[in-house]
Amino acid sequence: MAKRINFSSHDMPGLFDDFESSMPVHPDIERHARLAGLTGGQAEVKVDGDPLGPVVVKPVPNKIVFMSFGSGSSGNCAYIGDARSGFLIDAGVDCKRIERGLNEYGLDMNHVKGICITHDHSDHMRYAYSIVRKYRHIRLYCTPRTLSGILRRHSVSRRIMDYQVNIYKEIPFTVDNFTFTAFEVMHDGSDNAGFYVEHDNRAFAFATDLGCISERADYYMRRADYLMIESNYDLNMLRFGPYPEYLKARIMNVNGHLDNRMTAEYLASIYTDRLSYVFLCHLSHDNNTPEIALNESRTALENIGLKVGGGMDSPDDIGADIQLVALPRFDCSRLYTLRI
């Protein structure tokens, strides 16, 4: 059984300064510059009445962007990318929703180089094979035991093995500008993993399903600049809700899911000025609400003296110490630019 550990804050340097564009602010230029910065291309904008002709706006290099296409037991899938390439974390969402979400921001599936699978539960891998079969350049990154669990527990063609690349926990692998390290998390799937994703001098930790914070999960998450962490249920809603007792016990087990209070206390315990974005994920439809989850974590962070933003780039958010977002269960989130 996993040991629940006590957490203490570690001093870490801050890495972030707000980005301020020096480009012209004509609305057409601003809109196209935003798209160019996301795709790594150049935007050619013709402004009416401009005697100098087209304006070429070059993107800011090495920006990291993130979005979610769904988060919860109905399906999980998130995207992280830069100007050169992008990757999916899990594939529990239909490819059409992923395509629509990317296309809204000028991206497409040709930009996606791989899918990192956290574990073999269907809400995390249901559409993996259909995606790689349609887009054959995409590789599937998971541990051998996770692949075995997928083949054993689900009706998936063994041809999925043609696209799979074996990875191993605690052994980093690099694709384009990103370095991935899978790490152990406590859950009841096959060989459950979180992912620590490094890009330049920044890191994003993904921990989508876990019943407690183990020592290895803590090691990686407290070193992240950006964190996606489960905040699955409100304890009272679960205890007094309609779920059968065996399911309640499974959810509350150390190999189950994190409740809002545990997540909130953990965030407050690990905060340093390096941590700039927290995305709460895998919120239960029956035993939680975004408002309850956000309030629990926001209160814990405010109690240690932090100003908490909502990740919407408003004037108040820009002055906040940390951005806190609850990812939507059934819909795509906005595309977040994770600033340097």
C-alpha cells in the first residue's frame, strides 16, 4: 500500500516574466500574429490603406501551448505543443473533437507527433488506435505493461503494436523539442503513469488519475512550472451520494482518485513562484462541480497569501501569483499560451 507522505515547500527560483509584444496593435495584425505564433509559421497581413503592402509578423519562438479536449470518466485527452510539434496526453476523446479543437487555433493533426498513454482504462485510450490508424505518422508512447493491459482488457486490434514505442518509467525520451519522463502514480489500471514533460528550461507535469500523492509523483510534480492534477470528487458528495458502497470504496482508496481537499492541501504545500499554472482535471460529474473544486484549491492557495487568477489573461490574472483552471469535462478548453 502506498504511503501518504508529508509535504513541505522547497525554495525554487521564479522563471517567468510576463510577455509583452512589441508588434503593432492593428487588430488584423494582432489576430494573425496570434495564429502565427501558435503554428510556428509567418502571418502575412494586408492592412487596408497601408502603402507598404503586406506586414510579415514572425512568431515568438518556443512558446508552449496547452489545451484539453475533455477531462473526466467520459474521456480524457490533452494537447501540449510548440511551433515545431505537438503531443497528446491520452486518447479517450473522439478524433473529430480533437481535430475541431486544434483547427480553431490554426493547428491540425499533422502537427501531432505522438500520443502518451497514462494507463489502460478506456476513458484514456479508447480512440488511440483509430487516431494512429488515420494519421500514420503518429506514434503511441506507453510502457509494455500498459500496452499488454490495453490488448488484454479491450477489443483493440493487435496492429496497434505497429505504432507503439516502448517507454519505461524514470527513463527520459526526447521527441523534437520535448523530453518526456513517465513516473509512477497510484491508481488501479495497468502500470499507471504520469508524465513530466520538459521544454527548454520549463516543465509540465501531468497526473490525471491517482488515489494519493506517492513519493515519486511528488518528486516530479513539485518541480513543475505547469501542473495538470486530478481533483476528482467532493468527499461529502461522494459519501452521501447514490454510488454503491463498493464503488465509493474504490474511489476513496489509495489506488483510486484524489478528492478536492487532498489536491488543495497538496498545491498549497508545494507552491513556489516557479509554479504558474494549475489545471484541475478529471472532475466527477456526479460527485463534484467545477465551482466546488476551484473554491477548495483557491481557498488553500489564498490562505498562504497568494493572489489566484483564472487563466483568462485579464488584467487581474496578469497580476496574479498563480493561474487556477478547472478543465471542462465534455468540451474543449481554450488554447493556453504558457508564457516564459
